[in-house]
Amino acid sequence: MLKSALTLYLVCFPLYILFSRDPDFFDGVRVPATVRLQQGRWEANYLVNGKGYRVNASYPLRTLMEGKRVMVIYEEAAPANGKLFKVWGYWLTIEEVLFSAALLTVLSVAAVFITGENEPPPPPGTYYKRQKYET
């Protein structure tokens, strides 16, 4: 049962990630940007049709350096609503990882309790009447 839950998780979670990103991965436009420290926070500056835009580049557990070249993804209709195109922050966010890990844990524990796989086998020599559905 745990193998089934893990397999389901490993299929569903990547599909959820692939199709739920905003800006959209398939329709988004990727442009190079430069990281700058402005007013105590990291920002990525990029140009679209000669107009400059900024996007927040700060994210927990992400290290940045002044002047680093990065990619920004945005939707063509709203270039100001871009995001840094990085694994940590675009593809994976802290909230989604923690929630999905907690959900996987809760569902795995529930599967073990529902199927009864957590019960130890009876000691040898003990009479145990098998049910019709048990093999």
C-alpha cells in the first residue's frame, strides 16, 4: 500500500508542478536579467521592448550575488509579473513542498491503518481464524 501511495505521489506531484506555474511554463517568455541589491532586497532587472522591469529575487534558501545573470519568465500580456526562472522559487516553493510532504505522510499513515498492515502477526501456536478475504 505504501508503494502505491508513493507511486501516486511521484506521478501526481510533478504533473501538478508542471501545469500550475504562474507565469505559465509553456506560454511564458524567458529573458535574461541581472541581479541587484536595491534597498536591502535582491531584485532582478530585465528589459522587455526597451522598457525596464524589476522582479523580487529574494527567496529563502537561495543565494544570490550582485551582478549575477539569471533568467526571468513572464507572460507576454503582463511583463511586470515575472518570476525568477529557478528550480527553488519557480518550480518548487516552500509551501508546496511542506504541504505535499505532510499530505503524503498523512495518507501513508492512513493507508497503513486502514489496511491493517501495522498489526503484528500472531505468535506461533496461537489459534488464528482466517477471514474469507485474507490470503
